[in-house]
Amino acid sequence: MDKNRRDFLKILGIGSAAGMAGCSKSAPDALVPYVVPPEEMVRGNALWFRTTCRECPAGCGLEARVREGRVHKVEGNPEHPVNGGGVCARGQAAVQGLYNPDRLRTPLVRDKGGKLQPASWEEAEKAAQEGLARAGAVTVVSGAVRGALEDLIRTWVGPARHITYEPVAYEAIREANRRVFGIGSLPVLRFAEAKLIVLFGADVLETYISPVGYARGIAEARRKGARLVYAGPRLSLTAARADEWIPGDERQIARTYQPPAQEGFLAVAGNDPVTAQAVNLLNQRAGAINRTVRFDRESALDGATSRLEVSGAVVVVDTNPAYSAPHSLDQARFVVCLSPFQTETTEAAHVVFPIHTPLESWGDYEPWTGIHCLQQPAMTPVFDTREAGDVIIRLGNLKAPVFREYLKERWRKLHPQDFDAFWAESLMRGGWWREVPERKAAQVLRPPEPVAAPAEPGLRLITYPSLSHFDGRSANRAWLQELPDPVTQVVWDSWVEIHPEDAARHGIRTGNRVRVTTGSGSIETAAYVYRGIQPGNIAIPLGQGHTHYGRYASGVGANAFGLAQGPAAIQLLSRTRDLVAVGGSDLQHGREIARATTRPPSGGSPPPEKQEELSLYPPHSHDQYRWGMAIDLDACTACGACIVACYAENNIPVAGKERVAAGRIMSWIRLERFFGQGSRPAEPLQMDWTLMLCQQCDNAPCEAVCPVYAAYHNKEGLNGQIYNRCVGTRYCANNCPYRARRFNWFQYERPAPEDWQLNPDVTVRTKGVMEKCTFCIQRIVEAKDRARRENRRLADGDVTPACAQSCPAQAIVFGNLDDPASRVARAARQERAYRVFEELNTRPAVTYLERERRRV
Amino acid sequence: MRYWLGILMAAAAAFAQAFSPDQPIAFSHKIHAGDYRIQCLYCHSGARRSPVSGIPSVQFCMGCHRQVAASKPEIVKLRQYWERKTPIRWTKVVKEPDFVFFNHYPHVKKGIRCQECHGPVETMVKVRLDHNLNMDRCVSCHRSRQVSVDCYVCHR
């Protein structure tokens, strides 16, 4: 027999194929076409529905991408006046609310034994109506819902018995505006027109009122040369973003701050009465009022309160006071709760109605007067839930049609002539925005100084809404739990920030369990020792420490809502170190990964162009395109929106706390932050950061070491990663100097219906496979298809990866480096441009533009 | 040795290609596409405008079969699906592996006949998987037409 190797392999192959054919799969795949197909839907093509984000009161516009009747990604609505195309991490995670595995599936009624039992809608309605009637006059508690839902609630119980409850309601700012200008409204802040922005404890890039719009405005102002100053006791993300951080008590600094004689001044106060009043007077003195600070539009938060006390019969509509205002429901005799999820409030309620999440609902919202945002269902409801409005109509026996018709009738009043066309256009636009008459504000009186609490010895506690979870409502999204906090890099936990001096006094080190006690209670959490907080202060993020909020939020971290801001004490409990943080060194060790410059921006003359270095080897040839990215670190606010957008787009699994602790986080793009001391003596701590993702190197170290060519270089300059070729040697990850590659150590399961969120255009990777950023290859292919249909080449801006799309500050630019006129090629030639680890000669396709620290 | 190897391969190939399951309705492509010469894209219209060719809805079938051959036993079955408003669970014959993204639209636009990949479906009373739709087939066709064979064209 002249058997050779090839024949042997063939026989082996046939043998195993025959063997495999013997094992039949459990059931053959079925093709199930529609009985009656939905209109407009073409299988395999995406549909987009515009709606409004309701993850916080900002009211950003969204576009939901729908494939085969399922939403799998939301993006910002580029035409929207609030956010203009960007959307934050919490907005991106709205789909994880929709597909949350812990959503309520049936109404619940408390039985005689005091346990909540599943019930039919009719039973629950009957129980609710009887219970409410017994308990007296009904009070409705909702979040900020200005629009049809608010009208409906007020027709039922009247305005006096409707409480707009928002845990973060900015009452101090509204009160200061009323006292100084006679207008008890939140101001409209025009960051884009400002030249000097001074923030007094106002974290405008994180959670403050409308952070996406503000981030966009500040990025625009910075492109025009604006300077950003932050005063406050914490190096918050916004403070880290600022050109200058003035550490200290912002109340004192605001009172003594001297505004320069300069056009375009804008001061913003945090939610503190002393600061807010001082900032108003400051803005008045600097001529900012009616210019950068305006009062033309009122905010939906204007009637909101953060202090809640209710009694009698209470209906809670999609808000969670039992968590964020502990004991607020104690006096209530009968509580009905409308919520998509099990929450602390549903646990305290007598009857619970499961309602749609915002992506399934009709609705509208008016975040600012004249900005009428529409909400339309982007898909049919996942579970047997109902519109909150419809539940209210039934509970109150209101003479109203179904909520959708009620909403339409309300909109008919906005534009009676030619309504049908107006309605259709508004749905397509995402709403309707109108100009409002100018409302001039003038100082009406010089009010007396509010009395500040006397400074007491000991520690002062600061609590702040967290970037990922806001006031706690976003805590049940796994992506946001896994999103490392940009400053501490901590995942799946809460912490208390404490200065090393204070920590040393109490013998506390990072990760130790501590107890924080204030006059109103105490919590246990982990310590994070950090020079970014002033001695004498400690700070805790809000939003964690849920007891009943689904599998992702319950039992994670500690709830700081019960703690009063002000004097506090800290005590070491144990030396365990259970705080899980990603990222390695806090210092750059001179490697210049995240660069910042203090050089003044060059005005006028074009900067000298950088020369390409010579190489012994011929360069790669590219067909038409060489894809590249430019990340402007001067615009980036480290908000993490890109990271969550990447999770949503690319089917990235959530690893969980234990696996992250083992270094197995799966994110394709990450924030690397480094601390440094300023160059001047006695300068406070500084934080610099960069986004790290696959650099799509021209001389890629990963490609050369792959034994099976799973990592390869394509003709468009991309480092391909072909999953079905990959055998999991992990050589590529070991050879990658950027640590951009992630290995699937496990087969990650997604509990139903979370798997509905998966992007059908991206492979779901299995165990044993390496993965990394692909520059959203599926979007490149889709854009090429689109161009082919229109018989043209791709134009600059046709391809937008998920990270670049979501960026509120538009810091990420993507395009063809081979086209010298493209935005990315122009960015790569800028004076500020650099590449990370250029000295390794990897020739990355990602260009960073170094950050500027503008000095006066 | 070569002889036996050939027989083995042929047997294995025959085994692999014989996949031709019974369907809930004995739909004959031979009658529709062969005898009556109805265009493939008339029913599988998705291939013209999207990655997926699509299976026609029950409503679409009833568009003709309210009148045409309404009393034939298979059409009676169809009408029962329509009246009960239940979808038909066809058994999938042509299956694309999980890690491949095939897009019908550009192929149809280039004028590639459906039969080049799906075989002579218009002659089949019952659809069968006539030949392997493996990567070799895709790549050799792409090569011969000088179309990109970059991995990222199909694998993402």
C-alpha cells in the first residue's frame, strides 16, 4: 500500500465525517415564515425607530436599530436638540432594561399572608382599586414625566396630589435662581458659546442635568479655545477633564472667585445653596446672564422634589423611592407600584403592575419648554406588560381613550392644521422643537447670604450620583456594572474615597472594609485611598446597594442614600481586599501612553507635517482604503459611552466580578487612566487617560505569531481575526504590546431574553477563541453594500464604528487614511498627533491627539 | 487503495448530499419554477434587496392559491394554516454555518443565477441539498470572477 500522509488524512476525515453523520442533532432547524408579514420589514435589513431616552431626566433623542422585530442597539438621534447624536453609557444600556432577565412578567397582589403572589390583570386591577378606595385620597409619585403622562396623572388626582420625585432634583439651584433672579427654574447653559467655564462642584460631564448635551457643548467650546476650571474637594471626572482643578471647598471658592473681565464667562454651581447663590451673583457680575446662562426654557425638573413623604393611598409610577428615599413610604397605607422590574418599591407595595420599558412604550417628554420629544415603541412588548398610561386610565376609571390615542390628541393641540402629516413627521424626527420667546433675567435683589453649616472638625461626607448607575435606576444593567469607573477603575462595587492622610490616621488601605457613619445612619463598604479627594472629605457614589433589583444589582455595593451629606465618621472593619479594579499601574512610568501638553495652542500657521519613517521593508499595499481612527484626547471626557456601545454592537459578554478579578474582562475598548503630579510645585493631582483598543497595526506583532493564520492582515489595513480558524494558542495576545486582545476562557451564557439583544451581524464567539476590536467590520461591510447599491465609492463619514457614533464629545473620528482629505488623515497630520508605542515600529492605525492643559 | 478511497468518498458524499427532508406541505419547486416558470425572485424576493432570500409568508402563498388549485390536498393544508393563522414550520435544507455571513443581494445584482449555488431546484419535486456549499466553492467562484477573497468578506 502506497499510503501517504494525504490519503491518511482523507480516510481520517471521511471516517470522522461518517461518524459524525451518525449523531443526529436533536431537531433540524426550522424556517418559520410569517403568516402575514409586518409592513416595511425586510428580513436581514435593519429598521430604525426614533424615540426618547428615559434613563435619566435629560431627555436625549434615540434611534433604535431593529432587526427582525427586535431592538438590539440604540444610538443618539443626530437631529435632536438635546444630545445631537451622542448618547451616554446609561442610554446605551437601555436595551439591557428592555431585555432584563428580571423583568416582572405578571401583576402581583399581596395575599393575606403578606406575600406578593402572581395575579391576572383583572384581579390586580380590582385589588388595587379597592385598596386605593379604602386608603383615602390617592397621591401619585412619578419621576419627571412632563408630557402626556403628567397630564393624565393630573386629570386623575389633580396637580396638588402629583409628586414629581427625582432623587437628584437640583432644588438648591432652583431656589438660588428664585432668590436672585425671581425665576425658580434651572438655567439653560450654553457651553458652546463660552470661553471660560468655571465649575463649582458641578459634575457637568457625568450626571449633571443633561450631561450628553453639555459634553458636546464643552467639546465644541474647547475646539474654539475655551478653558475649563473646576473647583471642589474631589477630583471628579469633570475635575480631571478641566484644565485646572482648584481643590478645596467650592462654597468658599465661589464666594471669593474673581471673574476675569472677559466675554464668554460661564460659571456653574453644584446642588448646594451657598454655592448656587454665589455662582448666580458671579455670573451676574461677569455678564453671563442672558448670554451663556439663559432662562428662556423651563426644565422638566422644575417641579421636582428629592424629599418625599407620603401617606394614605399612593401610586408609584416607575420610580423607586423605597430605595432612594428610605422610609418615605412608611406612612402609606396602601401602595400600588407600576414598574418594569422588581424593585425595593415593588417589595413594599400591595399591588404591582408590570409596565413597558421606554423602548416598548408610547409617550412624550418635554425636558425643556418647547423641546417636545416623542417616544414610540421600537418593538412589540417582550412580556405581558402594559403602558403605564393605560394602567393609570384603568385605575382611575378615567374617561380617556387608550394612552396612544390620548397622546395623539394632546399632540393635535400643538399643531391642529394638517395633523396627520405633522404626526408622521414628528415620529420620524423624534419629536418637535420650537423656538420660545426670549425671557430676560435680571437680578431682582441682593439676597442675604444663606447660612452655611458651621465647619465641624472631623470628616465631611459627599455623596454623588455615579456615572454608571446615576441614582440607582441603571444598576440592574450588567454592562454598566462591568463598566469600570473611570477614576477608580472599580467594577461591580461601591466604595468610599478617602485621602491617604485620613486613611493613615485610621489605618485604612484600599480595598479594606470600612463603616461610614453619619447622623442618619451608617453603611459598610470598601475604601479607596486616593489623593484626588481633599483631606477632611470622604465621598461615596450613589446607585449601588440594592436589595431587590434583579440579579445584577442586588447585593452589590452599599446604598448611600440613607446617609446625610456633612459630618461623618469612618471606622476600619476588616483588612480584606475585595474591591475589584481593572487596569494596572496608576503611573505611566515615562511611557507616554496618555499624553498631555501645556503648550499653548498654535494659532494661525499650519503645523509642520510629520514625516513617515523609512523602512527596509516594502509597505503594505492597500486596495482603495486603509482604515484608521483618530481619538482626540482633548475632547474625550472618559464617560465610557464608547465602551458600552461596543458591548452592545459586538456581542461582548459580561464576565462578572470574579472573572474580572482574574483579569478576564472582555471589553474590546477600555479606558486607561494614569495619575500624575502637575509640573509646577504644589500643583494638585492630575489624571490623564487614553482609550485603548486594537491599534490595527501595519506591522502587527499578533499576526506573525499565529500558527493558523487566524490573525491576518487584510488589504484595507485591518488586522483580521477569524474566529473559526482560531485554535486558542493565545500567542497573539501575549505578543500584543497594547493588550488589546481578549480570550474567551468560558462559554458565556446570556439568560433569556438577554440573548435577543445580540447583534445578528456579529458572530457570537465561543470558548477557546481570541477576539478583539474589528473597527466594526460589519459596519464597514454594510456601508460598502450601501455604496454599491448607489454605485459609488465610500465617502468620508460613511462608516462610523459604534464607539465613534456614541461619543457625546465627538472625540473619535474614523475613516480612510489613504485619502489625504479625510477627517482622520487630517487629524493624523496634526501637531498634537501621536501614536502609542511608536518606538516599537508597529505603525498603528489609531492616532491620538494629545490633550491640552490650557494655562492662563 | 485509490479505488477504495474513491468509493468511500463517493459514499460519504452521497450520504452528505442526500439531505432532503419531508416538508409540512409537499411543495414542489418543479411545478412552480419548472413547469410554470415562475421566477425564483417572485417568491424569494428578499434576495433582491437584503442578505436573506426569505421564505414567502402564508399570506403570499394564498395570494395565488385562493383560486389556483384550491381543491388539491396540499393546498387544502395551506388554507388550513391560513385559516388558523399559524405559520408553516418548514425544515431548513440549505444551512449557512454560524460564522459565515452570506449576502444574497450583491450576488443577485451581479446576475449570478440561483442555480449556481442552490442546484437545479426547478427540477426538484422535493428540495434536496444537491451539493456542498462549502468554502472551497465560494472561494473558487470568487477567484474565477476576480472578486475579493479577503476573510472579512464572509467571516466577521
